[in-house]
Amino acid sequence: MNTASATQSTAPAVYKSITVSEIELQTETPTGPKLPLSKRKYVVQFSVGASSKWTQVAKETKNRTSWHETLYFDGDDRSDFVITVYQKHRIRNDQLVGSLRDTIVGVLGQLKDGVIKRTLGAIASSGSDLSGPTIKFALAVKLSERSNANELQARDALATAIKMVTPLSSMPGAVDLVTSMVQSGPAVMTQLQSFETTWDVLLKRLKLFDTIVTKIAEIHPYVSLAWSVISTVNKALIDQKDRDDKIIRLATTMSDVFEFVEDADLLKTIEPHIKNLTPLIQQVIECGYFIAEYSKRESFLIRTVKYTFSDINTKIVDYDDKLRDLKTKFLEKVTLQTGITGVRTEITVVRMMSVVEHIQEAIDLNDMLYASGARYSQHKGCLPGTREALLREVCDILNNPADDAPRVCLLTGVAGSGKSAVAHTIARLYDGQKRLGSSYCFASGDVARRNPANLFSTIARDLADVDAQYKDALWSIVKGNQALRRSETPAEQIERFIVEPIENFDVIGPIVVVIDALDESGEPVDRAWLLAAMSEQISKSKLPTNLRFFITSRPENDIINAFSCPHVVHKQMGDVPDKTVDEDIEKFIYNSLHQYDELESSWRNREWCHLLVRRSQGLFQWAATACNFIQGFGSVGLTPRQRFSKILQNDINAIIRPLDTLYHTILDHLFTRDDTRQSFRDVMAIVLALKEPLPLASLSALFDPDEEVNVQAILKPMASLLDGILNEDKPIQPLHASFRDFLLDQNRSSTLHVYILPHHTLLLGRALLACMKKMLKFNICDLQDTPCRNSDIADLPIHINSAIPRHLSYSCLYYMDHLQHTEPTPDIVDDVTLFFKNFFPYWLEVISLISHSSVSPILSASKTCTILQRWTQGQEIANLAADAFQFIQLFAPVLKESTPHLYLSAMPQTPTNSSLCDLWSNKLLKHAFVTSGLSASWPAHVHILQNHGMVSSVAYSPDGKYIAAGSGNHMGIRIWNATTGQTVAGSFKGIQVISTLLSIPQMASTLLLAQGTRPSGFGMSPLVRLWQVHLRGT
């Protein structure tokens, strides 16, 4: 025996395969009160040597807790054997309640029939309600040539997963999830350890949760987005072998968020509050974005080399702490059974690694062009439960973390197919996630405010509002350069406002920009420079990696060609299976009309729904318009069943354009007599002629119903076709661009065709003049006569909204835009002249006030004077308009900054020879005036035009409206409006130094540029280049 003992102590250890199974914990009844939601839960950690394994969390039943699972270890006789038992808590930290330490050989000596039963050492200081817990388990040891515990554990984990999901198998899709887990093969078996196990469990839990909440609109989109982010990065994480502990702990915390999906009792308790889990889900998404960047190990470290490991670790810890905090707060509310609806919880979002500690400099970007009203609308998205596959595909593209991932997702489809609904849904989803950089929705009826000239400046200002670091970088580029801030050139805007400010930032996760209805940005010639600018940036991979664009458009050739490059994914609405489209349209129709029992009683078993689906021919807009009409929006005199029958009157087999047929059906019902049809055409001509849409209340204020235009009588019944009818403060515009196209195309609308004639523009122009004469006055907002800035006036926007309604501001901005299309007859010219002489200062006052947040009204005022001067050449008013333009150009900063100083500073400094002096001499009696040194004429210096290179040649257009400059060093040609100083085109890159530049008029708003170049080397020949240039703002 002594010899044997000596041999045992000195011989090499023999490796063994050690198996622990049939685990049971026996406890005593707690002496304290139990929490109302809790059955006690325990988890056990077994350790053999340096290897540790955990059981699943199990619930106690009659003081016994059992685990029907098997743990596998590799070890030898001398390996330490440690058991630790914890009681789990949903809110408090887990409690250590007992432990046991021994060796493998020591435990083997206590086996009885392969089972060991030991009393654990209680932890008196833990505060546990346990007293002398006892643990029992089966232990088996076999000799093993090589360690195979990992493979054995993986196989057992798969079996455990099947048991875990079985209680949920009644839920749709649960069985498929189990099957996919089992069929995942050997690759998964070798990866179900530590991080891999955690991440895989997270994916399974998230997928189950997605199934559970599929009909809960408040949370399901974010759960789907979380799946898109986390599943996308899964492979990169599995392939990466050198993850650190903090990332593993963060993944574990993310997985624990969804732990409740495995607990039927807790799930029932949480269910009433489940929609309030949104902040938790959003925080999981943010963690997923960070881990996606972190998983790109090499590029991440290269990009973040300027940051210390402490910086990176701090962000990881912040994510982990925020997740735990959100989960604790949520479960505390549930435990106390208190309502948590309406609780605002902020999530931690890290878009950029660097942080701007202090920005001392005041930043003012308000004079950059901005498209008011172009943002997405909350109520225009997809009906929950529809378009789900397409939305997932788009999110997967936008979330792709690869450095070479596509920067743009282009979605095209025919009119009415539902593109805009998808765009608004994507914008709303990423806005809720604080990942929406900007949204810009073009509209053919609002081209004055939404056009290519302000697209990227609007996006830039939105991005500046989203992120302070971007704002600081943008300001460093545009400060001190007013001409650049007011640029209308898409190429310059995207380069200077978008690419340059963000190119040096380390962006975490996507920043999404949504552009809807790009085809409505103008005719092909109007949008050519916009498409060229975007195409160049995309094709040359100059857009920042994580700046992602989602763009929708009709399938116009110029747009498709511009985006035919590797970094663009082109999705088509027509690729969605017809069956899926019909199912989604049926959901929409049923949701809109199910409350009308008379439809079901006449067409049973939802046949009424199927009839509309077939007639829609896959067009969501048809379904939306039909439902609006059946519901009776704005229409009177028929029941829903009768309106439904009208839609069915047309032979479905004879319908070629379903939307056009539906528009005819509705309008034929609304306007049956010839006289009412003429009134309809007159009113719609005015609506469609507007530069920007106006509310019904404003249109009614402009036109007297007793005169030839009765706006209310015509528009009120058209709520199924026009937006804004049911809310008089909302702008009137076609619910869909296809209705506008229908009315303006005589081949489609026939007797309903709307002509916009000079008669209509004259009618509108006179109405705008009458409005201004009636409402303009001195100090219209009743401001204090004080020399302060507009920005310092308390509640100025409230004063403006109260004193300057939409129809007055529209009149001030656009009255000459309409009158210029009429003949300048003596009576109308006299009318304009009288207005100008009596109301010019008050008109400028309104322009100044509404410019408090944008420079656009001042630019519009300059344009008004230019149009008026051209329209009335040779007449007295033309000279006044020319002086007015000079005044606005000289004092534009005053108008922008301080309305009171229009009277206090600008008007007293009007040159003495100006015809304007006589207009307001009697209005300055109570104000300051200049006693000496006042200039007699306007300054000769008008503009400083900033170019990007040395100017080698300059040319005026023959009409004097434009200036073109050529630059060497390959900087090319740039064109300015000579009147306003705005860049209107360029730059067009040259290949050699430019020696000659000519401009030749070809047609309205278009120039031909001729460029001559000298030979620059042996064998090089002189060249002449020609460009046809379309100019904006003409």
C-alpha cells in the first residue's frame, strides 16, 4: 500500500473524461416573505481545474431544484473540484448561497452507486434565505486519450436548446427554430463555448422574441432592426478568435435582456408592458452597431489608433451599464405593477469615437439653404405587418458593417406602388434609433421649397443638429464664407458640406439619409447636375463608409443610369412577389374598411376585400384612394356600400391604368355638371400653379367665394384625392403625385384636364396683391422699438405665426412669380406700382421677419425685384425695382439680423439720389437720419465672387445675367448669377490651363460655353471644348 501511494503521488496525472449529471438542489422553506412575482431560481457553477461550466437557470418546486442536463470536463485525479450555488434575482445582483471545494480523487471516494450527496457550506453574510442547502449529482469518470469535453458539451447544449424551446412550440415558427439549431452541424458544436455560446443564445432568444411581438406595432420594428444588426455581424464575431473579456461581458448582458422569453410565467407578467421594452431593444441595437465595428478588428484598430484602450473600454462599459440600468428600471416597474406608459428613457448612442469637449465658438448655419417641410411624415409609413420582407432587406443593406458595403440603396417602382410609404417607414425607424441623419421628400407640387439647389445643404444642417462634432467640422469649413454657405450647386454642396466634414471621423454604426421621390426633383434637365454630383461621389467611393443613403424613385432612365455603380444596391418594387403584395394590400384594405358591416353583409367571407385587391393591380395608392372614397372622406350623399358599388362598375378586364380609372370614377361622381367641372378646373389650376402648397384656410382667405373662384365648394368634397382637406391648417396638395400627373395630361384626364392659363396666374397674382394691401402695416408683429437682434426677441416665432399667416408670407414671396406670366397691361402695372410705392417698407419688414431662420426669403425678395424690373422695362416702376434690388443687396445682413434696424439703420442710409428716398421720407420722421457723409449713389462694388483657383479668364453672358470664370490647375469653370452673386453651375473640370472663355446664348435658362486650351507639351494640339449648361434660379 505504501508503494502504491508513493507511485500515485509522483506518477504523471492520467487525463480523464469527467461527467456531471442529474443535479438536484434541496433547500429549506424561506423564513421571510417571498416577492410577489418570484419563485426562487438557482444556477450552479461546476469547476474542474481551470474549466468552469454553468447549469441553466432553474426554478424551485417544493424546495427542490433539478437540472436534467450534463456537464463535461477534462481533468485528472489531482484537479480541484469546486461547486458554487447562486440564487438568481431579476433586479438585485445574484446571491452566492453555498459552495464546496474538493479534488476529483476526494469526491470519487464519496461516491455511492455513482451518486454523491453533500451539504454545502452556507454563506451567512450573503443575506440568503437558504439554510444548509444540499446538492446531489451523478459523477462519472473515464480514461481518455485526448480531451473531448468541448464536443460532448456542444452536443448536449443542442439537446438542451431543444428542451428549452419545446414549451414555446405552440408559437408560429418555434419548431423551425429548433430544427435550425439541431441542423446547424459540427461547426456550431465547436463554437458553443463562452462568447459563441452567448451570441448564439442571444440570436435564438431574439428570434423567438421577434415571433412573440410580431403584432405589436410599437416594438416589432425595433426588434426586427435588432435582428438585422446582430445577425449581420454574427459571422465576423465567430471568425474572430481574440475577443477580449469586456466584449464577452457586453454580449452576455445583451443576451440576458431577452432571458424572459424562456420563462413562461415571467413572460405572462411582462406581456402587458412589452411595448415599453422599446428603449431596451434600441440599446441592444446600439451595442450591436458597436460590436459590428469592433469585430472588424484590423480596420477598427487602425481607425482608432489615436484613442487609448481606456477610451474604447470606457465606451464598452458605458454600453454594458446602460443595458443593465434599463433592464433594472423596466423590471422594477413590472414588479411593482405600476404603469410605465409615457416614461421617457434616453438610450446611449455613440455615433463617433471622438468627442468635442468644448465648443466655445457660436455656430450659425441659418443662412445655408434649407427646405422647410421636406422632412418625413409620421403618419405616411407602411401599415404594421405589411412590407416586412422588403423592410428587412433594406435594413440589412443599410446595416451592413463591411468597409466595402454599398453606400446607397435605390428603390424604384411605378407610381402608386408604395415606395414613399417604405421611405417614411425607414426614416421613422432610424429616427427612433437616433440614426437618421436627414430625410428629404421631394414633391412636384412644392418645387419652390424642395429642389436640387437645397438638397445637400438641408441634409448638412440636419446632420449638424444630430451630431455636435459634425456641426463643428462643418462650421470650420463654411465660416467666413457666405458665398459657400449660400451655394446652390449640388456638386459643391455634397463635396464641401457632406464629404469633407465627416471624412476624418470614426463613425460607429450607420447614419442614414432618406431621399424620397427623387424623380419629383424636377425634369431631367433640372436634376442633371444633382445626379452627376451624387454619381461622382458614389462611383469614386468618396462617401463616408457609414453614411448610408436610402433613395426612392420612379424608374426614370437618367436616375437609374446615375446610380449604376458597384456601391449601389438597386431594389425594385416589382421584384416583390405578387402574392406578398396582394396579401399586404388585403391587410391594408381590411384594416381601413372592416368596420363597415354592410360590406360584409353584401359580399360575404371578405369577398368585398378580395374584389378591391384584384382591382388594385398591386398598387397601394389605388387601395388607399379607394378606401378613402368608400369611407366618404369629404364626399356626401352616398353610403359606403353605394360608393363601393361605383368602384365596381368598371370592367376589371378593360382597365389599363387602374389609378386613372379610379380618378375618373371619383371625379365623375363629384362633378357631374359642365359648370361645376369648369369651376373644378379653375380651382385646381390655381392649386397646381402655387409655388408651394397652401392650407385651405389660406386659399379661402385669398379668394372671395362670391367671386368666380369658390375654393371651399370645390375642394371640400375631394378629401379622398387631396391632402389637407380634413385639416384646414395643413397644405392642400395631391395625396399622390400620380393625381397631379393625371390632371395635367389631357390624354389621361380628358374633359377633366387642367390647363394652367395666364388667366389663372393673373387671378392668383391679383389675389396676392390684394392680400398684401389689406394686411401689411408698420411693425406688424408689434415688436418693441429696440435695436436688438431678431434672435434676441423672446418668442419671435410665435409673434410671426400669429401676425403673418401663410397666405400673407406666400404673397410677399411669390406675387411677381405669378404676375410675370401675364401681359403687363396698364391697369395691372398701375396696381403693382401703387402697391410698391405705399407698401415697400412693410413688405421688406415681413421679408426680414420670416428670414429669421433662413436666408431664402431675402433671396426671394431680390428675385422679385429682378422680375419686376424685367417685366416693366422702360416704366417708372422698373427704376424703383432696380433701386429696391440694390437696397436689398446692400442691407441683406441687416434684414437677416434685425428687423427694427430696417427702419433704424438701413432706410436712413439710402443714397440720396435713390428714388426710394421719396417713398419713405415721411415714414422716418420719428427715426434717426444721417446728417453728413451720406452717399449720393449706390456703391460700385456689388459682389465678391469666391473661386477655388486662380482666375485665368472671365466672361459675361450677352444678356449680362451671368458671369463665368475659368481657372487653371484643373479647377475648371464656374458660373455665377451676376445679380445675386449665387453660384448657379460648375465647376466643370478642365484638363489644361484655360486661355479663352466665351458664352453663347442658346435658349432660356441654358448657355453654351466654349473653352479654348493651349498645347501644354510636345505633340499636344490645341483643343476647344463645348458645354451645354442648364442654370438654376433663372
